[in-house]
Amino acid sequence: MKKTTAFLLLHLLYAAAFSQSLWQNPITGPDPGNENPFTSGDVVAAGITVSGIGRSAEVSGDNGDDRYTTDGWANVTSFNAEEYLTFTITPVSGKRVSFDSFEFNFRRTATGPYAYELRSSVDGFAAAIGANSVLPANTSASSENFDLSGAAFQNLATPVEFRLYAWGATNGNGNFSVNDFQFNGFVANTLAVSFGPVAAIRKGDQLTVNWSTHQEKHNSHFEIQASVDGSAFQTIKTVIRANGEADFVQYYEAQINLRDAQPLFAMSLLIMLLGWSMTRKVRSKWVVLLLILMGFGWLSCQTEAPGLASPDDRPIFVRIKQVDINKSASYSPVVRVISE
């Protein structure tokens, strides 16, 4: 489907706005590295559980207050799949997790590992996430921020293990210590469709609606719904799904002529005006009368004036209704149309 530069920017801003700390630990206390895993001080977002920071059997814990200190790293000059620190995040039932970044501060002794890289269980630890890092000579402390915003780390409903591999120690007593760490992202409910941002832009009588989905399960179609009050919505266009079964981001765009959609807007306005304070009998009479008037008004507008398609500053609200194959429905957030 079509996607605009402006909408892609909106998508990035949306992800940044919803990003939060998933799991962080300042790592304090006496000799945390002697525990495997170390869990004291974990601060965890609702909807996930975590393992605590741990280490593989080939790496030893060492003394050192207020940091997770390890030694026993092999004297090798290239990647070693057996030696790593480990972190596992598990969404609880009915939840999914999307990652944004992993950041940490660390230090090493002069004979400790000087190179490191991050891998994950998403691909069976086959590839590094980003480029591996090599510390300059004599560097004893540094910080790192790994980008986890790629599609592979979005909308995950199963446990994800991250491994921080390190190598390049010159003897077994060399230390590698994590001072603190934080995973960022967000947790959401597992739905048939997970909506990204929605944008609605109006140019004259033309309405352009963009939206994205992070995942789709058993999806049938979408209905673009509009309202003049943000409460009573009417469907103004139906859009067939691009892929009803997808674990990756998909982008949609729909063009709607507001003049053609005018009768449906009028229905929304009718519902708003009638309210629900009237008795059912009185409401039914008003409905019949107003529908007749709307019919004459619509015919007149089609030949003489754009009606609800004008003026440009009249508020219009839009949302996306998603319908799955068993007719269940979910809704995107409501957005106000922006006029250009």
C-alpha cells in the first residue's frame, strides 16, 4: 500500500511517544556478580516477567559492589559463543512486547574483554544486533545503546533472550562488569490487529486517511468511520486488508471524497442531535422526518454546494474499525482531521 514520508515520520514519533522502560536495574549492593541470576532491584513494566541479569556457565562471578562483575573470560581474540551475559523478557498471557532499545553502562579491567556484541533468540543467536564493538586501548569504562526498533523485535508474544557476548581477555582474572542496564519499548494487549498511528488530512473535499498495523491475525477488512462530534461514527469507506496474517508492519492509505460521504456524515449528525433523552416513540418520528429532510438536502447539495464538505474548518473525526473473519471488531484511536 502507499505510504508517505510524513506518515512514516508520524509512525516513528508514535513509537517514540509510547516507548517506556520495560526493565531496568541500577545494580546495587555487595557483590551482585556472585549471584546467577541477579534480580534484586529489578524494575519491570506490567505485562512482562524477567529473568534477572545472568551469565553462562563458562563465565564466573567476581567480587565488586554496585555492579555485576564477572571474570573467567577465555583468552580469545574473536567471538566466543559459549561466554556471555544473559537477559530474558517474557510477555504474560494475552500480552505482547515491542522493543525500542537496550542501553547499559559497563567497565573492564586492563586484562578484561575488550570486544562485545548483542544477539537474541529471535534468530537463534545467529547474527549480531548492529556492529560488534571494540573498545579503544586502555578504555576502562563506557556506555552502549543498541537499537531494537526493527521489525524482528516488535509484537512478540513469546520469551526473548538477549545475550551480551564478550571476548578479548588477556587472562582469566580480567573483569567485565555491567554497572546498570535498561530495556525500552512498550507492552500491549494481544489483538487480532495491533494499530500503529492514524493520520487524516483534508485538502478541500478530498480526505486522505493513513494508518498502519504492527500485526494482523485473522483480519478480514477495515472500515473508515467518521463523525462530526467524535462520538457518533458512520462508516464512509471499506478497505480490504493487505495481509490478514502478518507479524510485520503494514501501511494503508485511502482517499475519500467528502462530498460523496455527506449523507453518512449527516447520519452521524442526526444521531448526535437526537441524543438519547427522547422516548423511543418520539425519536422514531424525528428520525423519519429528518431522514426525509436529509434526502432533499443531499440532492440539493449534490447540484449546488459541497455541504458538509465545506467549510474547511468544520471539525471531522476519524477512526478505523477492524473486522476479523469471525465478525469481531476492534478500533483504532480517534483522530481529528487536519486541514491543509
